Amino acid sequence: MNIDPRWAWAAYAPSAAAPWNLQRVGHLYRRAAFGANWAELQAGLSSGPEKTVDALLAGGPDAEPFPPAITKANNGFQLSSWWLKRLLESKHPLREKLTLFWHNHFATSNAKVNNTGAMIGMYDLLYRQSLGNFGDMAQEITLDPAMLVWLDTVTSTRGQPNENYARELMELFTLGIGHYTEADIREAARAFTGYEIKDGRGRLNPAKHDATPKTVFGQSGNWSADDIVKACLKQPACPYFIVGKLYRYLVSEADTPSRELLAPLAEAFAGDFDIGKLVARILRSNLFFSDTVYRARVKSPVEFAVGIVHALEGRVPASALALALESLGQRLGYPPNVKGWDGGQVWLNAQTLLYRQNLALALTSTDDDRFKSRTDPAQLARSLGKVEGDQPVELFVDLFLQGDLRTGTKSQLIQFLQEARRQKRPAFWSDERVEAQPLRGLCHLVLAQPEFQLA
Amino acid sequence: MWSRRNFLKSSSLVACSPVVPAFLARTARAAPAGKDTILVMVQLTGGNDGLNTVIPHKHPRYAQYRPTLRVPSSQVKKVDDQFGLHPSLDGFAKLLEKQALGIVHGVGYPNPSQSHFRSMDIWNAGSTAESLSEGWLGKALRQIDGPAFHLAGNNESAPLALEGAPVRAPSVRSLDDFQLKLGTTTGAESRMQKSIIEGSAANTSGDGLLDFVRKTAGNTYDATRRLKEVAANYQPKVPYPQTGLANRLRLAAQLIDAGLGARIFYVSIDGFDTHSGQGGANGPHANLLAEVGNAIAAFYGDLAARGHGERVLIATFSEFGRRAQENGSRGTDHGSGAPMFLVGGRVRPGLIGEHPDLEKLEQGNLRHTCDFRSVYAAICEKWLGVPSEPLLGAKYPAANVFRA
């Protein structure tokens, strides 16, 4: 793929070839949030790209902090449920979305940490810095209690350094494989000795710290943990590594971007490590709104499920949804390993796809014990005044797919709605239910379209 | 690649063949690891008493260690001159006749933990590292396409063995979990739903992301349709006993026969923590062994009759064996070193490796003669076709458990 980097990252302006339309609003909300509801689609359409991106970047007020009871109970399932609840109710979805990105980047699992309080502490750190400064975040994460446990820093002492953190800091957190040597890791590991958790905070215990000189990236000195993180951030590979990963998350996972394409972003990022600025530039860019990257990501289970609930404007019990997400392959606070979830096509296989379709049915049918009528497509159609004739087809196809359907499918959906309205229902059904049933069935069919799996 | 240097480096690890040294076993031509081989792990939870499972019935020490629990020579199912299977392992005895059962003696690991949880974690992780958060099968799944299934009993959560998989393996309790649900519709409405959903997956030939979703969906719907047919008309080729384990394995057989592409299945059966009133030829332990032997024999018989005999490997393990000397409550306490059973058409039949020396106990426990990671290494490399070293954290000589 040959893309001019200057064109790619210049600000998008609507044109005849790339008009501002429902598809582009939907695209922006899928990437920068968890999908749009009807009001957001309409508002985005009328206010244009610049203001819509502004609003997403600014966001609304933050959610309530995690209730201390979760820390006390130390129940990992509550951790996943509360995290999901925040996503469902967030007034600042972009920040939650980026927090998930960093959760997958500094992937730490409560399976080993086994301390929900520490996991929430890390969540708070990631949320606070999600659009903040990457350098500060990398420094803070190094001494974060959950991380100190997760990568064994707490057991690493002078004379017996544990290489785990030094390795992942370079391989997964800042540089990527091939941009450091094994000697760098061995030497850097000594700088991470002697850190311990005291009163819920990471701190240095000088008695256990190896303060002798180390040589990392060719530089010698009595480096501390802080110095090593700084040295990693100074490596030329670092901005490219972070920008490349963010590209995959926000722009496209269908191709590996060339170094030339990333260069303008990476060069700017190297100067200030300002994540918010980087994200804003990506979200405003020509490439972001181009056909090349349209629906070029597979939705994660969280994106899939939260997107449905948000668009249906419902409120569901987070614990039930969190449990459902486990069978889709994603348990918040429990990434499979330090590399995080692989994502992309790995999300979908025979089992997970089926569970996605069945979850979509559970969320639209109103007769699932877990969700009941808390998310009801018929209620939504009524409140928007779109229940007559083909209106419900237009509504759900626009709301969930922004019209992206195979030729012929729309007329099948119209036929289905007509057929469903003709069906004879059991005598004990209320009139309301008789009228609502076809809309619920229709909505499920829209969510079952392959296009809906892609972000 | 295997080299003499590697052999010397790892010679402290015991390989599991008494006759063939490890490096020769390794170079012996192994059955090629197929791309569609299936592994079914059967976890015996609680610590199975190996000494009363594969019984050295003629050894004088056996009678001495087991004054009340011993099974007399006249009752064991003979394997060779020295060893016999517990009499309730009738199912396994028949598999042995069919040359489809391998028995690996004395499997364990150094400095064995006597904690149920710690030791089960070690087996499930394939590692004795201090903190364990990933399973050996979870790691294997990163290199294997397709889903894996944990066939769960009631209130049973997914095992550590499957943690770390790129997509979490589901715990499936019934086939109902595996149907495309359409709600309460019937007739023409229901037919239209199906045709719209299935039609959206059909007719695709490109290689874009949307084509990938369509193909995945198409395969899924085909599989569920097959599964539904299979479930509706599933007549086991061999009758399954009416037990929990047999039900779960029957479910696995249906999933395998439906061709979902899953290669790893995990089931467990609890109750092996027999501290008191364990019984000898009859009793609670005998009943558990009967459930295991009969369920696995039916499962294998069923699969073999469907042509999957050469594709499937069933492996049993327990977190530890039990103390050689029985305790004062006619039971046994936590021990170490116990047999693993391997069932399948490509398993090396009969006894494999060396039984722990009954004269040389280690704090009253049988000393393992085969590191479980050597068995895992063989399963990884010669059965699943994935390199074992990244899964196990070190190079273990592959035990000689498959036919050449």
C-alpha cells in the first residue's frame, strides 16, 4: 500500500470524494468510543468532523471511583464487572477506550496479582494518563504495585536480579523485539532491584538495591529504575513502537504500516510523548477517514457488547454482561498474558462467533433472564417514532451498520418484517408484545450481519 | 535440534523409557504430528492412589504397605508378570487388549508439593515456577488454530491448564450452549431468520476482513447444523455408562464428530482425595476407577468406531499419588509419583518406563521415575505438533509414549 504520509496525517476535510456522512460518523464513534447511539449519529452528522472529534476528546465528567468494597472483597469477578459498568456508563468513552488500550499494552492480570485493590490502582493510573504523557505513564507503571507483583520486581534484589520487568519494559512496553540486546536486559535488571510495596505504594529500599554501575544501550552509570525507563524512552525505536501499536488500535489492523507512514506521527511523539495530541491528530486525519481503513478492525468482545447496549440506550446488569464476555474471550483485568489479547482475527472462531450472535439475541429479545427488557429495540423504535412500515429497517440498519449491508439484504429484512407482522401470535400475548416482537427479531438480524463484527 | 550437548545438559531429567536412552528415543522415528490430532485431558482431582491403580501385586512390600487396602493377585487385571490393573479398571483392560492403552509409570516432578492446589497448578502450568498464571495448553493454543473446550461439571470453573489461550476456552455444560439461537419464532418467520443469517455468511471468495468474518460465520453455521443433526440422532457406537464423566466425554465425542476444528478438550472428575475408607478391590476408590475406565473406554470405542481412533489421544493425570503406607483410617495420605494413562490408536501400548522403587521411598512417598513434563513434551511435539520448550520453559526429553 502506497500512501503519502503528508496526505495521510493532514486534517480531513469533507469533499465530494470523501463526504461527511453517516458512515464516517459511525466509524469515528466505533474507533474513538464504543459506537454511537442515534442522537450521537445525528449530532455528529450536523456538527461536522472537527466539532465531533472535539467533543469526543473533551468528553464528559468522569465516572464515580471504584467502590472501596471491591478492594475489600478482593473478588476478581467484581473487578471485571465494575470495569465493564464504567464502560457502559462512561461519559468519556474515548478515555475508557484508551484505558483499555493501555491495559492491553501494560497487560497485567489479576490471575497473578490477586489483589483487586492493586488492579484498581493500576486502572486509575492508566485512566488518568490514558490521554496524558507516555513518559510519565511508563515511569509510574514501573513502580505500580500491581506491576511490581505481576513482573516479579518485588522479588528482585541486589545479587539476585529478576529479569522479568527489564525484559518486558523493552520488548513489550517501549521498544519491541530487536531493539535491545540480552546484555541490556541483564544490566537493566540490576537497576530494578530493591523495589518493594510499602503502604500500598511502590518504593525503593536502598539496602536491597544494586547501586553499582550498569551499562545499558552503551551508556554506563549508576542507573536507577527511573534512569532505565528514561533511557528506553530516548531510544529511536520507542516512538515508532507506541505509534505503531496505537495505529493498529485506532486506524487499521488489516495491514502493517510502513515506517515512512508512521514517521510524521512518531517524530512529533518523540518530542513530547503527548498521547492526547497524538490521538487527536490520528482522529482528525485523512487516512483515518479514508476507505482504506474503513471496517478494518475486528471488534473486541467489549466493543461488540457495549456497542449494542449503548445504541439500544439500555442499562443492563454489568455482572451478567461481564460473565457473557468471558465466553467471548475477554475478561477485563485478566489479559491472557503480558502480551495482552492478540485481538484481530483471533477474536473470532466458531465458538466465539456463535456466542456473539446468541448474546445479540439475548440483548434484543427481552425474554432472556439476564437482561429482560432492559435493552429493548422496540422501545427504542417507539421513542424515536420509527415503527411504521419500513422505518424500523431504516432505523436499525442506520443505527448499527450505517447502511453497510450486502446488496439484497435490506430487501430481505423488509420482507422479514412484513412476514413477522403477519405471524399469528399466541392468544395470551399482549398487543404491545405482538407489535414489538417483529422489531426485536429484526434488530437481532441486523446485529447478526457480518459487517457488525467489524469496527 | 537435539544434540549430545543438550542430552548431557538435561541428563538429570529422567526420560521415561527403561530400555531406550532418551537421545535414542528422541531420534527414533515418531509418528508425524498431524494437523488434526485431538488431545483430551482427563484430570483426576484429589490425588489418585497410583499404587492401587497399577498394582505391583506380587511385590512383598505392596502387601506390607497396604495391610487392609491391598488388592490380591487373584483379582487384578494382569498387565505383565509383575503388574496388574485394579479390578474395576475393566474398561482399561479391554483397551489394553486392543493395544490402545499405554501406562506411564511413576510420573511426577522433583520436590513434589503436597498441596492439592499448588500441585495441580504445577501440572496445569507445566512448570514449578513460583507463581503460575498460564497453562501449558493455553500456551499451546497460541500455535493451534481453532477452539478448545472445557467440558464442565456443575460449578466447575475453567482449569489453569487452558489459561493464556489467545481466546478464552469456554466451559461448556451442554450442547445447548452450542446452537445458534433464534428466539421463540416458528414457521416461515423462523425460516426467514435462518436464511438471512446463513445467507449473510455464504458466497464469499475474497481475502479481506469481511470475507474472513463471512467464512468464519459460514463454518460456524455449518458446524452447528451438523451438531444439531448429530445431537438429534447421535447414537453412540458404544453404550456410555450413566455417569458424570461419561456424559462429559459423550459431549466431547459429539463436538469432535461435528467437526468444529477443536483439538483440545479438558474434563475432570473429582473425589480422589481418599484419606479414609478408601477400599481395596471394592469401595469408593474402586468406584472412581470404574467410572474413569468405563467412561474412557466407551468414549474411545465410540470415536474409534467413527474413524477418529488414530486422531485422538486421551491422557489422564492427577496432581499427585498417595503415600505408600496406608494410614490408620484405611485410607492414604498425599504422596507423589503416580501413573498416567494414555489412550489412543497411536499410543505405545503396555507399560512405559519404570515403576518407582518400593524399597526406596522418599519421606514415605514413591519417587517419580518420569517427569510429567517429558510426557507433555511428547504430547506437544509428537502429537499436537507444537514445540514444547516455549510451553514448558525448558527442554525436556520427550517420553517414548507413541508408536514409532
